[in-house]
Amino acid sequence: MSGNTPIGIEFFQRDPLICARELIGCTFGLGDTAGKIVETEAYAAVGDRACHTWKRAAREFVSSHAPGTAYVYLNYGMHWLFNFLVKGAKREGFVLIRALEPLEGIPLMRRRRTRERLQELCSGPAKLTQALGITGDHYGCNPLNGKGWLLSKPPGDHEVVVSNRIGITLDAEYPWRFLSKGCPFVSVPA
DNA sequence: GGGCCGATTAGG
DNA sequence: CTAATCGGCCCG
């Protein structure tokens, strides 16, 4: 596709909230599957009790990896969740990818998800990792130059809606969730 | 070592 | 509303 702006490391050397907002509308994929990012959340390494940096491993991840690196972790013992590492500006942290609009490899997504309806393929942080085939094997990978990964910014702008983050108890009042306005593929409507 | 909890999801 | 399911942290 032409007209797409390639995303480089500089993209992730900004504030996590800026990155989270700017990722809305970007194309994200692995292997033969891809989708448009329609929902994200920002997490701050410092001053955000919902961020994983209360763990030693997460703090070491932040300090030892490059901006844009994939931080993938197992949640509730069974679901993989995908984040981009954001660092280089005053505030560091992660952007959680929470939902995609399916674009490529939809038959494969349906098989992996054992669901038919488009809205059930990638409308949640653990659903989309299952649909794309993302697992703990991708912990520490870099989608900016890693084999099989796709991340680019198509031309045009999106109306973005802001709301509180989902599924957390600490610092739940931070308005750090970003959604594509009116999109039917998000996890929870704004 | 034991207990508890989580950035979730699917099914009753 | 709840089970599923497991790694990390805290306590002792």
C-alpha cells in the first residue's frame, strides 16, 4: 500500500498518551493477519499504579529494551496481552492494544478464534492476540523490524474518543483509553 | 511453601 | 455472575 507512513523508532520516543492516541487508525499485523487499531490504552512507568512496573521484571524490561519493543504478558493464567514499549520522552510506559478492525487473514482469524462474526475476532486485548497468533514467544520482539510484523500509518485522520481505562482498580480514573469514534469493533463502547 | 490477585473471556 | 488457570509478590 502506498501513502502509508512507515512507523520508526521515533514514533515511540514520545509521551505514552501521545503514542496511544496516534496508534488509533494504524495498521497492525503479524504473519498473514492484520487489522486497524481502533482501541488503545496508555500506562505510565512512574506514577501509575495500574502499570506493571511495580514488578521488577517490567522495570527491567523498560530499561533494557528499545522503544517500540513488544511487551507481551499472560493475564489470568490464559490470555496474552500485547503492549508497545514507549520511552525516550519525559514520561515512559506502555501502550496496550485493545481492539482491531479485522482487515487481512480473516478466515485464519476465524479459525484461531473459533468465532465467525467479525465483531468477535479482535474486540478485546486477548481476542486480538489470539486472532493474530501473538503469544509469549513474542515477548521482547520488535515489530518495527521483526520478521512478519506490520505497523504503518495510513493517510487521513480519525476522530478519537477518550475514556477511562478498562478492567483496572488502581488509578482507574485516568482518562487514558483511546477509541476510534463510533467504531463497532471496540471492546467496550465509550 | 501457601494464599491471593490480576490490563480477560465465554458460558450459564 | 462465575469458572478457568498461572506467574509473581507478599508473608512468615
